[in-house]
Amino acid sequence: MISEKHSIRPLKLNDFIGQEEVKKQLKVFIEACKIQGKTLDHTILSGPPGLGKTTLATIIASELGTNIKITSAPVLEKKGDLVGLLTSLKEGDILFIDEIHRLTPTLEEILYSAMEDFKVDVVVGGGSNRKARSAKAIRLDINKFTLIGATTRIGMLSTPLISRFGIILNLDFYDEKSLKEIILRSGKILNINITEEGALEIAKHSKGTPRIANKLLKRVYDYAVIHKKDVIDRETAFDALRFLSIGKDGIDGLSLKYLKSLVYQFNCGPVGLNTISFAISEDKRTIEEVIEPYLLKLGFIKRTAKGRVALPTAVEYLENYENT
């Protein structure tokens, strides 16, 4: 039975598996802050979904011994939402904004003075009709804090905003060895009995992403329970993943639909994002942020000025898939 007593999220850098270069840099920055007694510089964590950006933010807070407030850009609709968060922060606190590239320009402007001068402008008084004439702006001091922004689209951040971040760290897809270690660690925490070979088989199908690896571990365990398997070995993992329609290299149904459309329907392209979005009935953001990054890594597709193009490796993959 899966144990839900403990979170599988690590709380210390030493427990975080993978992203070695990012960890090395963070250790230096964090230790320097402790020695100098100052707040960490504002930080950007960029990379595809599911690589551990939120986890790293909570680890940074844990290592620094400070509080963290977590939100996401789509949730922050009004000036008051962001100002309320900023004024509630205590000295040294961390504010984590996920999908920071989706902040509106108005909210970005509030961050400029907050990040540089630790001040926010608040309009008091006013309202409608005559009272509006009495409205005035007051600049309030706020406590020194660290803003950590997570983004899957760093190129969408405006120059004025990104220039205010002192630390920019890029997370990349994980290798199979790191994913295997993550799966074994999660299995131990969740009380799932899995062999190294079984963990490696799941890792091979996880698209280089810990979030997917942990999700597949639970689904493979469900399969093992139903088939009365006490241990998830390579054979059990392989059978479960085939049952889940997860193909070689982690190509799932969504990615397969995208590839088939690009190769067969559009003759390998080039085809525009809007067109392929309509063809496979998927949101453009899902295509750009979820489907395409891993296909780009595998060398199956490329993005050009004229649109998306399927490469020979994608055609070969589909041919092999049809023959299995």
C-alpha cells in the first residue's frame, strides 16, 4: 500500500537529484548569503514543466531558513493582489511566482520598484466622480525580500523585468540515471517495492521529467497491485507501460497525435502553430510548453520561421511504431 505520510518533494539541496550545475551554483549563492547576512538576489528558474522549479524554490527557502509565499501569475489579476502580497512579506521572505512570463505589463511595473528599491506605490483616496480628484499616490517601504520567478518561456519576459534578476538558472531534461534514482527514492518514501531494473524501465519512458516519472511510478504500481505482483521488476514495468500506451522514449498519446498530424497530414511541414493546434484540437500553449520541448530534444522536430517541420528521425520513429 502506498504511504502518503510524507511528501516526495526533497527539502534540502543534498536530497535533490539531478541538475548538478544548478545545484552547484545555488550552494555558492546560498552560502554567500548566510555568510554576508543578506537576502538572496532575485532569481529566475527556467525550463520545461515538471523539472522541479517549484521544488527548488521551496528548497532555497528551507536552506535559508526563511518563509516562502507561493503564487502564480494567472492568479494575480489586480494591482491590489500583488501589492497585498508584497506588503505582507517579512524581512528575508521569498515570493515565488510561477509562470511569471504571464504577468500583465501593469503588474510588471509594480515589481520594478519593489525589486530594486523595495518600495511599492499605492493609490489612496479617490474613487468615482469628484472623489477621484483627491486621489494621490503614496510610496510605501516594504521589507527586503527575494523574488523567485519560474518560467517555461524565458524569451517572453520583458527586458526591463529580466534585467532585474541577479540569478538566472536554466533547468534541462534529466538523464535516465537521475530519473532512476528519483524513482527509487520515491518508491522508498511511498512504500513501493521496485527493483533498479524496474525503475530504469520507468525512467526510459518518463520524457526526462521527474513529475512524469513519479506519476508513472504510481500508475505502474496500480497495475502491479491488480496483477498481484509484489515487486515492480523490469518485466512488470514494461507490461504496465505498454498497457498505458506509453511508447519508446516516453512518447505518449498526445505526442503521437502531434507527430502523426505533422508527418502524415501535413507531409512533414512546415506548418504553422495555429494550423496544427486546430488539426489536433489542442491548445497552442499545450503544444509549445508540453508537447514540443521533448520532441525538440529528441531531434524529431524543429521550429522554423515558416512553421513546424518533422525531421527524418520522426518519420523513422512512426514507421517503427506502425510495424510493432
